Amino acid sequence: MKKNVILSTLLIATGFLLAQPGKPKGPGGQYSERMEMMMVWKLTDHLELSQSQAEKFFPVMRAHQKQLMEIRKEEKELFEPTFTKVKKGETVSKSDVNRLLGNIKSFEEKKTKGRIDFIKKSGDILDSNQQIKLLMFEPTVKQQIQKRMKESYRPPMRGGKQKGKRRF
């Protein structure tokens, strides 16, 4: 049963990815698609979604992700002029800093409100245990990724790189 759910979810996710316009290979391209597919698979497994739940849940999740991307885009556009000033070596006034801090607060509130609304909407699809698992999913995955990165990191040897071995 679990294999069927995972398989169907991957097929649905693949369909969504193939329907998107092509992206170039490299960072931000094929790697982001692979990462998204892996996250869908891990989330399906973590929440123990049934096939009917997965069919209803992932469109809601994609809408939430789209909303977050729009907020991040707005945030980037707002900060760009100030960052440009700093890069050029121009001075930034205290009022500019205070304005940016106020904007950061409002963007963080938007993100938090969006996440809470998403969790509430998911209550129509998920049971309460699955909602709690959904709340804990992102921090859990981030910890796992950080742990793997620490485990795979090898500091450089004294005297330069080892001959004949690649790090990546």
C-alpha cells in the first residue's frame, strides 16, 4: 500500500515537472527539480499520505510555495536599492535601516501567516497527527541536511590538495 502511494505521488510530481517549461542544467535547473522530487517523496513518506490525500494535498502545497516565492521576490526587490548603496560604498542613514527592519518584520509576519494558513487548510486533507508532522517536517529535514553536510565535509589537508582525488 505504501509503495503504491509513493509511486503514485512520484508519478503525479513527475507530471507536474514535465508540464513546466524547460530549465537549463546546473544550479537552479535540473538540481532544483531533483530536490523538489526528493522533498515530495520524503514528505509523502513522513506524513504517511494515502493516495487520495496526496492528490489533494500537493496542489495546496504548491499554491503555498508559489505564495512564498512571491513574498521572497517582493522582499528582494525592496532590499535591492539599499544593498546596491552599500556595495557602492555609499552611506546608509539610520532611517533607511529602521525602514528596512520594519519591512523585514512585515515580510516575516506575511510568511508566518501564510504558513499558519497553509497548515489550517491542510486540516481539511490531513488528520491532526499529520498536521503536527507537517509542522515539524521542514526543521527536521534541515537538521538532516546539515548533519549530512557535516559528515561529508573533509577539511583540506596541510600542504595543499591531495593529488588525484576530487572533492565533488
